[in-house]
Amino acid sequence: MDFLLGLVLVAFQAMRESGLTWPLITDDDQDRRMAHLADAIRFREELPEERRTDAIRTYIALNPEKELLAHVYTETTRWLQHVVPEEADKHVMLAALNFVDCIAYVPLPEATAAVQRGSSSDADGASPVRPVRKPRTTQHGRNRNFSRRGTSNAQG
């Protein structure tokens, strides 16, 4: 479980350093995302083996927080290599993926305002796209911020 707390702290720090104003993610938000995640997993499990990989690739490609998702998958894989597998491990993995989904799909106030400004009723026709923040890097040149809403490190 320590690894899960570590993931939460990494996500918190990345959210804090992003400079965005983050809304509260409520219990209802978490429940909705968990239901969606469980449905997606059940759907993939029902697919023929040869189609599962495509479904997983699609899930990753459409996720607005690809870097955070990749980090969670990597750390979860490392954790699984160092524990004796138990049935309860699936709940830990679901919790990790659920917080990624909660962060990825929480409506941001800036995005909502930008969409309203860019609506057809807006006279200036402003674009609904927010400016992309340049990612911060560590002393080793690694990205410290996860992307927000599908931006990549190359776009900074």
C-alpha cells in the first residue's frame, strides 16, 4: 500500500505544480469514475484475446493524462513484482487507476470558461483551447508535471 500512497503524492505534486485551479473531486465523482472504469475493464475482458490489446491502446490514447497513466502502470507493475500476489491486489490496482481517471476527467474551471467563450453565441469567437503550460523539468531533464488534457511534452 505504500506504493499507492506514493502515487497519490506524485499526482498531488504534479497537480500543484501545474498552475491550474483544481476543483474538489467528490465521493460521487470517484464513484462515477470507478463505475466507468469497472465497465471498461469488463468490456475488455469480454473481448476476444486478439482485440483486447486494441481496446487497451484506445483507452490509453484517449486518456487525457497519458503521462500520469503511464507512471501509475509502471509503478503498479514494479509493485506487483515485489509482492506475493493476492486477490486483494486487484482492489489496490483499481484504486490507483481510479484516481488517474478522476484527475483526467475532472472538469477544470478554465476549460469550462474557455468553452463558453468559444461558443457560437460569443461575438469574439474565441478558441475553446487553453494555452499549454511548458512542463517543468528536473535537474536530469525529466518532466516533473504530467500533461493536462492531452498535451505532450513536445508541445511546451
